[in-house]
Amino acid sequence: MAAKFAYVIATIVGLLILIGYAYWRSVRR
């Protein structure tokens, strides 16, 4: 159960990093 929770957290963090990177790229130009 703890491993599943850790996997969900890792997935959310990964998505946030990808979205943040894409947003930074679009804003920086």
C-alpha cells in the first residue's frame, strides 16, 4: 500500500515537472 502511494506521488510530481517545464518554455521564448 505504501509503495502504491509512493508511486502515485512520483507520478503527480513528474506531471507537475513536465507541465511546469512546458509552461516555462512557452513563457521564456
